[in-house]
Amino acid sequence: MSAHDRPASRTTPRHRLVAVAAALPLLFGALTACGYGSDDTSDDSSSPAAAASAGTTTAGKLSADEVKIGYFPNLTHATALVGLKEGFFAQELGATKIKEATFNAGPAEIEALNAGSIDIGWIGPSPAINGYTKSKGTSLKIIAGSASGGVKLVVNPDKIKTLADVKGKKIATPQLGNTQDVALLNWIKSQGWKVDAQSGKGDVSVVRTDNKITPDAYKNGSIDGAWVPEPTASKLVSEGAKVLLDESDLWPNKQFVITNVIVSQKFLKEHPDVVEAVLRGSVKTNAWIKANSDKAKADANAELEKLTQKALPADILDPAWASIQVLDDPLAATAKAEADHAVSAGLLDAPQLNGIYDLAPLNKVLTAAGQPTVDAAGLGTQ
């Protein structure tokens, strides 16, 4: 797609707010940010790339003057990174201004949503489920998917050559109870091995390690491998590790949700037209990413550099990007399975997830675009 140049008479300030939060050991906690392209930064000035190349505005006057959007500076949030840079959201929102907030931990983003500091956010399934259950179903709705895949078990090839060799070894995950931690515990159980979920001790030693320091832990021998998201997995490979298992291979159709789009229920009720505009931008962004993968990859990396002062080198960026699939479907059945896995591991009481999805706005957008609608796996708003 050619550049979407926007009329000079229209401006869309994108004020950057960075929320910093320590990784909290919440059960079913958030994806912690990777240390490559995810250091905190802030910029309160408006960005000309923001209103990006949006072309002719399609939106009329919407019901809100501003929408506050949150996301992580992470490749698994490529829809937000690319859509904001290329101007797809600005194009659909018209005169409604975009205010951005970036986060390094899911709990902080959920707190911001609850406090009204953001209205819509890109986030992993675990913190979304945790936020919904803790609020007794009043805080948020999942309104779309964004990404699948991008999680791998990478190991020291000198110590681990087969899946059976994982027994007795030290394997890192980003955080107690986070999405990857649950996935590893569930896989360990499927092998017939036992691990105490809280302590991480057992037939495999599960070592909860922030993604920022996981590569150093690997290099000094403190861990023998890690079950981690991109780009941490590719960073470890660049240090000599080998991919032993791609989590996608464990799921039907090799798809499982890694990033969703959530919205404050209050904002959804008061400004459904704005929510629909953001979803149109998301759907258009995902289609554009699929059709322009190399340009989208460069866009995402440029945004990471702007946000964190750290671009990803090609030997990390290329394999990480290739393992992530953008999509509109929230893959609700896989999110439910992830919750079941956490319950099975003893990390979570059985959550009440009925009504966590409201896919009506997304399905309206998809229908208008001539695309198939998506399903809430029985967990949608009635």
C-alpha cells in the first residue's frame, strides 16, 4: 500500500504515556515484556508519524473527542504498532484524537483500564481473564483477537537433545502464573511428570525469570532452557540455544491466542461508534500486515526503536516476526483452554468467564468487509 498522506489541515496528536509496573506474581498474571525492544520510554510530544499517512478520512464526527489506547512495545502487539504508524486507526477515527499508553506488564494495563487511563488495549489472554474475573465480570470485554503464536521452548543443545531430556533440567518462564508459565506446567503434566506449581520444584525445575535477564541466565548456566515468547526465544537462539518445541504445534490448527483487544465496558457502552472505528482500523491493519509483511516488519521495528531506543537486529527480528500470525479472531476456545490449564495446574480457581467476549462489533466490521465472522466459544455476551 502506498503512503496514506493525510491532509495538512487535520492533526491527530498522539501523546505518549508510559506506565511502568513491576511484574506482579498474580495468578494468571500478565505477559512480562521482553528485554529486546521493550525498555520504558516516554514522549509527551505529538508524533507526525501518528496521524500517519492516513489518506482520505472515512470517519465522520464520532461520540468521543479522544480515545486512549494501550499496548506493549512488543512484536506480539504488531497490530497496534503498525496500525498507529501507518495511520489506519487515525483514518477510521477521524477527528477523534488518539492518546497512547505503553506498558511492560499486563497488571499495569488492567489497572489503567480500571482507572479510566486507557479505554482500549492490546493485551495477553491471561491478564484479560484475570482482570475480568477479579472484577466479577464488570471491568472489560474482549472484543477482538490480534496475534497467535510466537512462543517456543528453546534449550541448551549440549544438555537437552530430546523432549525427554527436559526432565531434571532448569527451564525458565517469564512469571509465576503467566501465559507461558501455565503452558509449560501443562506440558510437563502431559509428560507424566510432577512439579509443584507455586515453588516450581519437581521433575522439572521451573525458574521464573524476567525476560530481560533470561539470556544472561542462559549464558551463565543458571537455566538450561526457557519457555518464552518472541523475541526472547530468538534472542536465546542467537546465543546458541536451539528450538526444541514451538507451542503452536500443541494447538489445533497450530493457533492459540497470544494477544487480544480489550475495552472498558463503560467506554463500550458510551462510545460504541468509537470502538467500532478502532476495530475497523485493527481489521484493516491486519490485512495490510499480511499483504505487506516486510514493510510491516520494518514499521514494527521502527516503532520499537522509537519507544525503547532499541531496534531488534535482523537475526532476532526475522525469525521472531515469522513465528507470529496477526488475526482478527480472538480464538476464544484456546483462551478457555488456557484457563482450564491454569486450574489444572493449581494456579487458579475455576473462573467464571461467561460474557467475557463481546464480538458483535467485530463481526459487524468483518461482515461489512466481506469476511467470515468469528465465534466466542460459548463465552459471549448474551
